[in-house]
Amino acid sequence: MPITIADVATRAGVSKTTVSRVLNGKGEVHVRTADRVRAVISDLGYVPSARAVGLARGRTRVVGMLVPALTWPWMGEVLQGAADVVEATGYGMLLFTCTHGDESMRRFASQVSAKSFDGLLVVEPEGTLDYITELHRRGLPVILIDDRGHQPGFPSVRTTNEEGARAAATHLLALGRRRPLVITGLRRFGCTRERLAGFAGAYADAGVPIEPDRVVEGDFTFECGRAAVRRLLADGVPFDAVFAHNDLSAAGALQALRDAGRRVPQDVAVVGFDDLPLAGHTHPPLSSVRQPLREMGTAAARLLIGHLTGTPLPDTPTVIPTGFTARDSTGAGDPTNADDPTAPDSTVAREPTGARVT
């Protein structure tokens, strides 16, 4: 049978409260009594529960992290960035997903009530922002990762969706691509609206506004990218480029173009968004706007741990800029494939082989 705090108290001839005070260093205990309790702890080999000691001290040294699901293509990068910081600072992490909807949230809420963690990192499950905001208002430190345009009333870490999309448009315009097909994400997401605004704004500034029939709403899946390209080809809508709002739907677009006998990038240049490892392994390798996913997880965890150790939280969002990686899907590997190989494009990293640029 495991040794309990009651066993220690009985052997030492003191109350459980006295043993707890010795363990936690709280309250006044006579020196000889404390020495006797410590000797009994050593003799019995008693190991106190880390969670119980943490709660007694008013902290657990555990961070919670709430995410929609682990199946999102970029979630692993964000998690790894956060985990690296949490582990390096000696904290533990409790991971919660919302794959079972309300049931998942009820379980999460029970852990909040039990004060199982000291602070919370969140990639917002849809429809939970009001609840998370209330937790923060009640005193739970919360950092939101990827605010999706919601701009919450508590600290967040985000990236430059609009500027990243504008960089994609600038790259395509420099290659002479004047009729792009845009495959968006779900319109209700702020990141979708920001990416569309940045991309369309750059084309409008260049005097070639994007026609409404070349903007197709998708859902960030491979199939939506493939279906959008197939539909426009079938309808006879001309396009010489594709800008997809994530790499997965861009990969679907590549597949549809290949199935239709269209050459990439000679006939159609393709750009994605996220710059996941997938982008370097499509055929051809995919040019993509790079989201600083791991850096966002790292920054959020540093903010939270810093706050838990005494550093005030910032009043404004932490913004980590996007980048751009040019690969073969826009002619980066073979400049003769591009419409205008001499066009200036000094703002992008060129990666002909598909290996990751950092």
C-alpha cells in the first residue's frame, strides 16, 4: 500500500496539518517537531503528490493548452513550439482538444474548476471565445494563439495574414500573372478575410482587380482545392495562377491541374499559405507564404510562463510576421519556366529543391 500523509502524521505523533506545513514550508512548526517529521518521511519513503503540494502552495506548475483538434495540418508545429518552452522552464502541460464538442468542453471546464493548471494557451475552438474571455476575466491567465481577426480583450499572438497574402500577389504580379484564381478558406474566419483583402488589394493597386468569378470559397481541404480548379476549367474561366489560402488546398489545385494536363508553372503558377513541410514535397514543390507557426507557439508560451513568474503581460498583441518561400510551382527552380524571368523579386527566399528555408 502507498504511504500516505496520514501514515507520516501517525508515526511522528502530529496532525496531518503539521505534516503539510512541513512539506510546504508554510506556518510555524517547532524546529524539533519539523526535524522529527522529516525523519519519518525519510524512514517511510513518503513521496508527496506533486499536484497536492502545488495546490497547497497556490500553483501547480502546469500549463493548460486548449485546441480544436490535433488533425489540423499546422497544429503540430504550434504545439511543439509551446512544448519546447514549457518543458525547458520545468512546467508540465495538460492538452485538451474539442473533438467531441460540448462533452469535451465540459471535461475541460471541470479541470478549470479543479484548478489543474496555472494558465492557459488557446488555439480557439470555434464558438468558445466568450467562455475563454470569461475565464480570463475571472483571473485565469490566458494567451490566444492565432486570433483569426477576433482581437480579444486579453493577450494574443498572431501573424500578418494580410501582408503575407499581399507578398504572394506581388510575387505573382512580378511573374506577369494577371488572372489569378483565389481559393479562400471559410469566410467566417478573420484570417480568410485578411488574406483575401491583402491579395485582392495588391492586384487592385496594380490596376488588375480580381473578377468575382475567380474567387471561390473553400474549407482548407485538399478536395476543395481540386474541386475549385476542376469547376473553373469546366466553366471555361481563364486563369494563369492559383492562390490557395492553405497548402493543403493548394496541393489539391496542383492535382487537378495535373489531371487536366495543365503545366505548372508554365501554364498556371500556384501559391499556397502556411509553408508546411508538405509544401516541399508536392509535385512540383509549392511556393508558399510562411506562417511562423512554431514561433507563435514559442512566443505564447514564453508570455504565459513569464507572467506566471512575475513579468507583466503586454497590452497589445504580439505579431510575428509571415515570410515567403518561392519554389518550383512558380518557376523558382527553373527561371525559364516563369513568364518574366528577369522580373525583380528581392523579397522572397528562393528554394529550388523543396528543402525548408528558415
